[in-house]
Amino acid sequence: MSLKGFHILFISLSILLSFGFGVWLLSMAAGSLLMVLAAVFSFCVAGGLFLYARKFLAKFKHISSM
């Protein structure tokens, strides 16, 4: 696997982990403001990683991933 392929895989897994953690935090919140804020932060991180992935793919589209 190339460095570009590994980077795409790692960022994709990071997005899924961050989003899943936010969903888990919301399911466990039970009225806790701190957990809701942590969930919102986790969703923001997932969104930022998604934007980073799009920018990365656009910048390195000319490099073969395999």
C-alpha cells in the first residue's frame, strides 16, 4: 500500500471513529451538558477531518494510490 493509500485509509478511519464517539457520547449524555459539548466537539473534529480529506484528495489526485 502506498503512502497516499495509507493516508486516505487512516483519515477515513479517524473520521468514522470521531463520528462514532460523538454518537456514543450523545447516547450516554442523559442530561449532562459536558457530554453534549464533547459530542459536538467530536462532530466538529469529524467534519474538519472530512474537509481535510477532500483537500488532500484534490491536491494529490495526480499521484497514483496503488
